[in-house]
Amino acid sequence: MIYKGNPVSAGIAIGSAFVYDPKILTAPEDAPVLPMECELERYENAVRAAQAKLREIQAAFTGKDDDKAEIFSAHLDMVDDEEISEEIRSAIHTGANAAKAVEQVYQQYADLMAALDDDFMVQRAHDLLDVQQRLLRILLDAPEQNLSRLNGPVIVICDDLMPSDTATMDRANVLGIVAQKGSYTSHSAIIARGWGIPAVLGIPDIMSCVSSGDTIVLDAIAGNLHSEPTLQELQNAAAQQAVFTEQKSISDKFLYVPGRTHDGVPVEIGLNMGKPAPEVLKASAATDYVGLLRTEFLYMESDHMPTEEEQFAAYKKVLLEYGERPVTLRTLDIGGDKSLPYFALPREDNPFLGIRALRLCFENEDIMRTQLRAALRASVYGTLWLMFPMVSGLEDFTKARIIVLEEKERLRQSGVAVSDHIKLGVMIETPAAVMMADQLAKQVDFASIGSNDLCQYLTAADRMNPAVAQYCRSSHPALYRAIAMTIQAFRKENKPLSICGELGGDKNAACVLVGMGMRKLSMSIHAVPGVKQMLSRYELPYLETLAEAVLQCADANEVERCMGEFLHS
């Protein structure tokens, strides 16, 4: 039987299934309630015990794997959260026992986060439930359940993995991860990619379809799980696994080589960066510039609007790392599919078409000015390019530029140094910006194409809605035609143009884009070696012929067939 899910970390795994089904703890309904002072003391003791354990785990990862250390730092913050603690104490004061109070209050906050319909906030809900379960284990004196000790190599089958599951996992014995829930941005996906563990998430009811000890094949390239494979299927999977391992080994050798075509045409490879985590910054030598610094990570990981100093420190870190290489800082881009728990966004029927990104900043100019001051102050530590998202015309850029110049002048009058070489640019992600690209190219210093949003606006299909996924396809010829128009406009003005959407990190699409004249591609660090390797195989005239053929295609299927005929990945 073959089960289909979403591949989030590529690879092939063959081995025994281990169905991980930890018991979700709940407070017994008939548990006695001790005097209020005793229940408060039980809660405080549980908090102290949880803090001690979390600090122990955090210390074990600090300096070795800072990403995991930060997960447990966030859990410590949740245990210490004054608002949550106060609500728990209040529930105890009104007659609840400590376990019931912990269960109810943490569940309420988790439900609130999950209801925001945002991947990041859903993950915060998982963190809250993880902390809730830790406190309940202490209060109910229940044994710890985790994946830290496995009897042998297994493919883990689960509903979803808590952050503490992934962080304390017996890495040496985990061949692969399969989950009923989870997304590309969940902790399990992030850690699986970081460890190179094949992972497929989002296979409904898979825990009831597979038993521990079953021999299974996990194809995390196609996104399939094969239960009860035949001998022939096992042999085929082993052969595919060997090919994948060899290809990855070859591809990884391209990480630090310059990006160029087979005939030596240089292509600048940029990095799309969210949180400037240590392992991302370590790989900075593999890229020529930061094509997209997503500044919303500072806002979405905080429980308050980040201060100027907090933002300054974060931006300075990235600029120092890249030095003379440009760092493209995108100003705050929230709204649409991204929200903040502490900042009320307007309720809109069509948030992707509403007050988001630059429009939201114009409506809340104090937030925009705070961010710009932080970025301008940090500019002296590197090469800063400021980029404004969701621009629909020249008037948007002009208004934003005036605000930048005002803050720049105020800082200088206050004696604060600001670089003289900051470039100002825009995201090309609306059809209006494409149609006005010739005018924008005359005024801006640079631009970058946001192919994800541009695709959904061109096709009038919500990229977050699976029901219309067949319409919002990155292989739609309209997207390539829009990109070609933009390239032509910026080449005419001799202005830098990059692409920072997912298309830039797609090996086949990268070849088409270079054939169209694009010479700057920005992507996640995981995509860098594969794109460099692919470009190195072909000479520019061949890629130009490919691009011409793609622009003549009638539909998305024809584009994919065309790329398949020209390219061999």
C-alpha cells in the first residue's frame, strides 16, 4: 500500500517502523483538591522542577546546536510567563487543583495561537502544549515519554512530534520521520532537514495503517510511504537510495564553488534568510549576498513589538557577517498569511488583497520608522540594501523613500553615523509592479521578484489554499512572461534585478531564469549546491534556447514537459 504526504526533508529510508504514540496527559476529573495553599505550592514546585530540567537540556545544546538550545529557551520563557502563571494561580484560587489549572490555561493559550491560521503561531501552540505536558508529568508523577533511547534503527511514525521529542531524539537510530500532522516550517521538519533525515509529514491516519516492526520504505523525494513492500520494491528503493546518496555527495561539493554556467557566465547566488541562526551564518561563504532578510522573524518570535535596539543588534549581526557583500533587508511584511499575537490586524475579507506589508507600515508609520532607524544605524557595519514589499506602483516607492530620507537626516542631526551607500529597492510581486516595471526601474536602485506572491496574484488563486493549488502553479507560463517583462525593463536601465521567491531555488527554473537574462538568484541555503551544480552543466546559449521555448508554452504542463526535455536533473 502506498500513502501520500508532503516531503519536507529529501531522502530514502528503508527499515522497521516504530509507532510513537505517547500518552497525552490530562488532569483526572475525580482528583481531590487540596487546600488552596497546598495546590499553589504544588504548582510552584512543578514550575521549579520544569525550569531545572529545561535549563539542563538547554545547557546541553548551547554551543553545539544553538537552534535546539533556543527551542528550550522559548519553553523556559513560557514556564516563566507572568500572564499564564497569574491565570493558573487565579484558577487555583477559584477551586481548581494545580493539574487542572495548568491543563486548562495552557490549552486556552494554545487554542488562541492555533486559531491565528499562521504556521509560525501554530508552532508556538505546539510549544505551549509541550510545556503543558511537561508540567503535567511532574504534577501527576507520570513517567517521561520520548525518543531519546531507541533499541535500534527505525522509521518513526507519529501523530506529530513535540519540540522536546525532536531535540532529544536518538539521532543515530532514526532513519526517517513520518507524521500525520506538521508542515514545512514545523520543528520536526526543520530538525529533520538540519540532520539530513528523510521526512514526510501530513499523511492522515498513518498510525493506524502501520504497526511497529513492519518493514516499510519512506520515499521523501516523492512524498510516499510504502507499507508491506515486495522484495522487488525493496531492491528498487535500495538502488534509489544509493543514487540519491551519490547525487547528494556530488551536489554538496558545489556549495562553496562560484555560481556560473558551463561556459563561465557568472550568476550571483544569494541567501534567503529568516532568523540569522549560527549555522546559517556559518554558510555565508557559500553565497554572494543576502537576497532576502525576512525581518518579520524578529516580530513573530517576540511577545512585544521589537524595540529599535533589538532590531539594530539583529541587523548588525548579519551585516557584519557579510561585510562588503550586500544584505537586502526587506521591511516588515506581515498581513495576508502572517500575523502577530500582540498586534491587532484589521479584519478583512481578503487579507492578501488588503492592508499588508508596506501598506500596513504606511498605516502604522511609527512601527516603520522604528525599523528604518534600526536598519540605518546598522548600515555602517556592512552593505545595506533596503527593500519594500507589496509595492504596486511608483507612488509607493516614492512615499517610502521620503520616510527613509527623513529618518536618515534625523539620525545624522543627532550625531549618529549612517552609511552613504544604502540602496533602496522594491519587491516585484504584484501584476501592477510588473506592468510598471519600466517606470520603477528608472527610479529604484534595484528590485527583487517575489515569485510566490506574484504567482498567486497573476493566477487569482490563493497559494495557501490546497483546493486551488492546481491553478497557482509556479510553472504557469504567465509567471515566466511576467518575469521576462521585468528583466527586460531592468536590463534597459542597467539596474540589478534578483529573484527571491521559491522559483529561484528550483534547479530547473533557475536554468530558465538565467536563460532569460537573470544573473542574481536568491534561495535557502539547502538549495544552493543543487542550483550551482545544475547551472554548471549548461552553456548560456542552450539556456537561452530553453527560455525561448518556455515563453512559447501554452500551459503549465507544457512548461514542465519543456524543462524536462531540455534538462536532466
